[in-house]
Amino acid sequence: MRKSIKSVQLGLNEMALIYGTQPVTTSAFTQARANLSYTAFIELNKKSVVDAMYSDNKIKHYKNMRVLAVDGSKIALPKHPSTQQEFGVINYANQHSKIENDYCNGVASILYDVLNHIVIDSQLTHAKAYEGNLAIDHLNYTKEGDLLIFDRNYPSYIFISYLISKKLNFVIRCSKTSFKPARNMLKGLG
């Protein structure tokens, strides 16, 4: 859990000296680490960062609102059969130089408190996941009175109606070619 510029084996040897145990091999450490559940890190973030930060209510607000941003991004993952099975493969092709390849990707989505610099919730999921659905999952960590900010991948009637039903304040970036009410607003037609 600690950051070190030393090799893993040297760190393991030092720990064995400190605790008076037999030295552990790098292989044994790697095998044990493989059994560590990713949910441990989710729980650590929730308990030691999010809950601790919000416990004393001395957080920054904008007009009595938490300002929360949601964004997603494709993440390149190691090309391994287990990773490909879990997250999927996307085929990329370059028409000019006739290059074609498969890449293992996932979609990362984050709910972030922009004023207090806290990741409240995060997800890493299948390459073909829809960011709007991931954002809906993040709404379990919001409350009435929050101000949510979304990029241009999020506007849809279904998503906006969901935000309204949860009584959330929100700003969504829209393109000029977005749905009709947004186009009219951008033209000044109300």
C-alpha cells in the first residue's frame, strides 16, 4: 500500500525484518495480490476519503450546492484473454494506410466533486457501455440540491427527465445539432 522507489523484493525483505517473519518471494507476493478484490479499493475510498471529507461538513459549496461533474472516457487495457473477456475488444482500422487492429478497451466513468477535489464514485466497465447509463448509476451518490455538470455525450430526453425526477440541478453541454429545444435555446428562441 505504500509508495516506494525500491524493488518489490527489497520492500518485502524489509517488512520481513521489521515483523521478524520469513522473507516472502516476489512470486508469492504477486500470487497473493491477485487474490485481492478490487472492491477493497472502492470501500477504502468511500470510508477513508469520501466519508471522512464530508463528515464535518466543512466542504466548499457554490451557493449552498455541491458541484459534481460526471465524465467518461475510453481506457486502453492490457491485451490479455481475461481482460478481453471482461471488458471487450474494439476493432480499429485506418483506411489510409490499411492498418487494422483489435484493442482491449474499457469505459471509465467518474463522479467528481470539483470544488473539493474528491472522486465520489467511479466505474470501469465494458468497452461498449453507454456513458448515460453509467451516469445514472452515479446518481445514487447525489442528493437533492447538488449541481451536476455533464459534457456533450449526455443530453437525451430520457436522461434529462431522470435528472428532473431526482430533483437535481444540472448543466449539460449541448451541440448546435442537439435536440430541438436545445437548438431553439441556442438561437435565442427560448
